[in-house]
Amino acid sequence: MPEIELLLVVALLEDIPARNLLRGQVGTVVENLAPGVFEVEFSDGHGQTYATRALRADQLMRLHHEPSHEAA
């Protein structure tokens, strides 16, 4: 699995009710806090941040905007 890196667009894999975040919400990795732990910023369509949360890599799905060049 490719590494999660800064400014990567990710989707949440689980609900986090205490923060009003739902599975599938999209955010941007803004900080690497520790091995396998990242600060993710969630923003609305106008660029306003509505949540920032420290999340483990296993709680995130990397999103792709380009086709993969790897063999299937």
C-alpha cells in the first residue's frame, strides 16, 4: 500500500461521532504526528475547515485522481 504523505487527499473509513465525522468524508493530510498517525483537516466546499483530527493510517483511505500505472 502506498505511504500516506503530506497534502494527500484521504477519505475516512469509520464514523467518529464525537467529532461529527462520517465514514467517507474527505480530508487532507496536513501533518505527520508520529509513525502511522496523521493530522487530517476536513474542509467544506468553500475551503472552511470544520474539523481537524489526529487519525491512524488504518482509519484512512488514500484517494486517487490519476489512473494507476501499476500492473493489475
